[in-house]
Amino acid sequence: MSVTGPSRALGRVFDRVADAYDAARPGYPDELFRALGEMSGVELTGATVVDVGAGTGISARALRERGARVVALDPGREMLARLVARNLSSSTAEPRGQGVVVAVQGDGNALPIRDGGADLVTYAQSWHWLDPAASVTEARRVLRDGGAIAAWWNTTDAGRADWLAAYEVRLAESCPTYWGPALPEWNVPQIAAALPVEERWLRWTRLVAVDDFLLDLRSHSYMVTMPQEAADELVAMQRAELLRVFPEGVLTVPMRVYLAVGR
Ligand SMILES: C[S@@+](CC[C@H](N)C(=O)[O-])C[C@H]1O[C@@H](n2cnc3c(N)ncnc32)[C@H](O)[C@@H]1O
């Protein structure tokens, strides 16, 4: 199947929606981190992890909470500023095990990191923004012998809910640059073509208020590149339809995570 996707040049687009991203994007289920440990052979507690495309820190914090020492790397100044702010504010408020997050502004295609020191290189929803060959060459360079490369993506699972399938069809019809599961040509990013990986799909369920779900929608690159008026109209239309089905304003969203690990 031929697979395209968002232009890599759009990678910095997230800086324009850093607040929405930080406030409304979902986290990852516990099961993902159990599977990551199992498939990579890397114990997260005490591991040195380079989290490439760390953004506002959703993945980096989850790794830290499991005891990892995380180098959170991203080219986006605004995205990293949210990560740093949360890191500082949580230093006294949250129990964090032995983990730590250090933010580094940089490019995952040319990692500013020494050879051979990392146990894991992770790409949480981010590998598709990088150069498929250069990113993997760099990840291999910074990994120790026996280290692993892991990439994962949260996707909605519309096959499990008609309302979600209808929502995604409306999105595909109204947003010219939409790229997602409602398109027949959509697929998960093809990291399996760039290195040998073991793959796993993990199901989970997200409970979320309609307004937060729509704020999450605003943080997707295909929405950011839409003219403001058209984006506002689309969000208003989706809000009305969702509230018609869920008048109480809370959604139960079937989700799944695709996890690929190369050793
Ligand atoms: C969809 S966000 C993922 C953020 C975070 N890992 C998470 O789990 O939510 C993708 C991130 O990849 C970053 N990115 C884009 N191009 C990149 C590059 N060349 N090197 C590293 N990160 C990049 C973007 O700035 C953005 O923060």
C-alpha cells in the first residue's frame, strides 16, 4: 500500500498549538509501558532514555514516572517550554520514583548526544516527522549494545464505535489535509520498513469531555494548517453532533496504540 502522510517540514507546526496540545492530548495506557519493557528487554527503572520528539512531555513524563532518566529532545521551543514548566511545577508535587527529565532543543535526525550511552530511544507519536533513514542511523549511534528503538502511536479505534466512525468521516470530508484512520490509504507510519521491529497493538479506552476532545482536535497538524474560520466551523459542527449523541458531554473513546520495537 502506498502511504503518505504529513509533510515533515510541518514538524514545527505544533509550536502554534502548544497550549492545546499540552492541555488536551491523551496519555498512554500502563499496558504500553509493560509491553515496552517486555519487547525491548530494557528495564525502565534506571534506564537512560532519549525521547525524540518529546513535545510537551506526555511520553517523557510517563517514562520518568517509571523511573527512567529521560533526555527529552524536540526542535519546538514552545512545545519544550510546556514540558519544562510542568517539570518544574511537578518537582515537589508529584511522586516520581527515581526518574528525571532533561529538556534538550534539537533535531532527531542529528542527535546532540554522545555515542553508545542510551538504553532506549523512543519516538512517541513522532517518528513520522523525522527522516526515516537519518533518524534510525542516529538512534543506533546513541544506543549502547543491546539497547532498543521504540516507536508508538495512539489512534482512535472507530471500528468499535459508530459515533466515532461518523465523526471521522465528517473530519475527512471537511478538512482538506486530514490524515487519519477514516482514509482508505491511511496506515500507521512505516517504521517496520526502516528497521526490523516486533509490533503490537494495544487497546484502551479514553474518557474525555467533549470540549477537551475538540481541543485535542485543534492540536492536530491538519487542523493547524486550515484557515481559522473553516477550522472554527468544523469544530462547531463536530461539537453539535457529539452533543446530540452525548448530551451529558462526556465521551468514551475506543483507542488503540501501535507499538513497534527494534532491538
Ligand atoms: C505529535 S508530537 C509528539 C509529542 C510527544 N512525544 C507525545 O507523546 O505527545 C510530535 C513532536 O515531534 C516533534 N518533531 C518534529 N520534527 C522533529 C525532528 N526533526 N526531531 C525531533 N522532533 C521533531 C514536534 O516538534 C512535536 O513536538
